[in-house]
Amino acid sequence: MEKARFVGLFFFLLIVLASQGSRVVEARHCESQSHRFKGTCVSDHNCASVCLVEGFTGGKCRGFHRRCYCTKAC
């Protein structure tokens, strides 16, 4: 009986430890409307290229009016 209790406790602890895993901390992303992108933004790739020139790490087209917004880690 003692052995069965030990085995049950062992598996319980194993499951608890496995469910904890490692936690990844993500950086917050700040965004700003591009100052150099002209016209309607239809390509995320073009937006990101302009944002790289502006010193950001990327960019995406957003909003109803399809503006280019640059992103970087805060």
C-alpha cells in the first residue's frame, strides 16, 4: 500500500512540474505611424522596409485608411 501511495505521489509531482514549463517573457512593442511612407499602405513588406530606414524593427499596414505603422521593442 505504501508503494502505491509513493508511485501516485511521484506521478502527481511529475505532472505538476511538467505543466509549469519555462515561461517566455515577451518585450512590449511600441508603434508609431510612419513619417516617410506615402500613400495607401497595401503591402506589409513595403511598410516594413520604410520603417527599417526610419530606425524601427518592422512595420505593418493598419486601420480603415490603411496607414503604415512602424514597430519596435519598447
